[in-house]
Amino acid sequence: MQILTLDPVGYVVMAEVLCGPPAEPILGDGPFCSIECATQEVRDLAVDLGIREQGVSFLAHHAGRPVGIVVGRYGRMWAVQILSSHELASSN
């Protein structure tokens, strides 16, 4: 039996609320061809969200990928991360 695995077609950057008042997810620019290409969008979206939420933002790494963390002035915390096309399909 042969098992086929597909390589990701592309990557997108998405910001989602981790805790605090709910908000719709925000899709960044893209798609991107690699994690390396999407890294700058993680930074940009995290900085923009930090300004919009009147809070702070910083960049961390998890499982080999950059993750933007935003903590807003009024208690909302966001994660800005890179997702492959396969991860998007499986999150439904």
C-alpha cells in the first residue's frame, strides 16, 4: 500500500483571538510560497494589530515557525501565525 502525501500548495498568514472579547479572524496578504516568504507578513500584521488594539506586539517561535503575539489594551490577545493550505482545509 502506497501512501501519498501532498506538499503544501501555499501558506497564508492569519490572526486569531486567543482570549478576551471575540473578533473575526484577520487574513493577511498572501498566499506565500514558503514560510520564509510569509515571515515578514507575520511581523507586519502583528505590528498593525498592536497599533489597532492600542497594545503591544512581539515575535516568538513555535514549532519552527514565527508567531506574532499581540496583547491589546482592553484584554484581547491575538496569535498571528503562518498556516499551510493543508492546515486551513483541516481546520473546518
